[in-house]
Amino acid sequence: MALPPFDSSGNSHTLLWLISTPRSCSTAFERMIKKRGDFDVFHEISTRAFVDGHFGEERYRHFYREDAPETFEDEKKCVFSAQEKMNVFVKDLSCCLKEFIVNDSELLENSSVRFVFLLRNPHHSIISQHRFFKKVIPEFSLFLGYESLFELFRAVKEKGVNPPIVIHSEDLYKTPREAVETFCSEAKIPFKEDALNWTAHNDDFPYQQEWKVLCASKELLWRAHGEAVRSTEFRPPTQYEVDGNGKPTFNEITDAEERKKCFEIYNNALGYYNGIRSMVESSLSSRA
């Protein structure tokens, strides 16, 4: 069953669910969608349910607003309720979302839902995440989320009524107009050129209202998304060193033991990243 055409009259509303690993330009993509003006935006809605389930509710209670839905099912109800009124865009992290979606037929078999996968080379994501955490924490690979992204992509490809849409982070900052035009075509929504630029925000950014953020910690939000909040367009991120064969050196990580751990994490993540790319290529070949 195909996705219904975009309908701004309110008779049919689209739900676009963006899934990515951290540090993949996903918040900048969220800002572009918000600038369009025709989508209600939800920010990382699966995070609280994932964190509470894996690390304990009490430990992170202070991170969330008191009125934040406590379970993924409760949050999903909020999304579906919003979809009754207008188009909805959800940005989520693969590591948090995986356990809630892979067997969720209500979402996978819903013809108005399209899952969008944003892929970034794990080399870049690993260094960016290492700068965020300052070290390789025990949950580093879990939070990096490439295995989860692979499993989610496979679930959507095999069980979803709509094929997954794939965007490469590198295309967003190298050729943003072309990348967004292609995305809009596949999502069956109109391309809006003015959405390629947005307004930079400062400390007064009303993030809870703008993105329906569950997080109550402005400090945490700015630490994770400060660059995207201050941004005005898709722009090249920091470029990291590669050797003569194009392979990462991880020389940006000065501690030898930390660098070794990052190489191990990279080799594991690369397998899942290439696995997704292989499934995408296979799908394209079958359509030709």
C-alpha cells in the first residue's frame, strides 16, 4: 500500500519518523523540517522510556519534565493525536528506538507512516561522540547505535508497508538542495527552498515548545545540540584525518588506549553501516 499523497487540507496527514545514530546532522534536519511550517515536530521521544528501562527511572528523573509521558506507548499516543490535526515529524535515536519499533505492526504497517534513515560514516560519528563523552564509556557502542540502526532498517525493509527512505549526512552538507529535494520527492511532500535556511537561536530558545522536547535540562540540550540550535543552514562539520587509503587514523584522540578502543568500535560499526548500504543497493537493483 503506497503512502497517501501529501494533503495540506487536513484530510490526510503524513507521519515522518527520522531515525539516526547520534552526531549525524539529525537536529539540523529537524530544524529544516520545523522551518517548513507544515509539520508538528517531536524530538527524540523514545529516549525517556529507553533510559528508564535500562538505567533506572530515579537516576535520570531530573532530566525530564514532570508532565513528560513515561512510556513509549504513551508518547506514541501523543504523536498519533497530533497527526489527526496535521503532518507530524519525529526525530529519534536508533539506540533508544530499536526495542520499541522492530515488532510494532501498528507503526510498520501504517500506510501514513514513513521511516527515514539518516546515515553518517561511523568514523565521523565516533570521534564526535568521543568529544561529547570525553572518553569511551561502557555504553559507548550502545549509544553510538549502528547495530540498532541496522536492525531497525532491516525491520522496516522486511515488515514495513512503506520502503525506508535513506539520506546520507554527507549529502546534506555537500549538496543540501539536491539531498533535500530527493528526500521530499521520496516522502511525497513539496520541496520548500526557503526551509534550507533558518534562524539561529540563543539561550532563550523555547526548545520545549518548539520541538516538544521531553528533556527539562537546558544544559544537556545545549551540550548535545548547541551547534544545531545556533546554526542557520546545513554546513560541513569538522573533517577528521584519514590515511592515504582513505581509512581513519583517529589521531584526533590523543590517548593511545582510547584510540585503540575507537578503532575496535569503528570496525564493528562499519560492518553494520555497510550492511545497510548493501540492503539499499539491493533494493535499488531490484527496482531497476
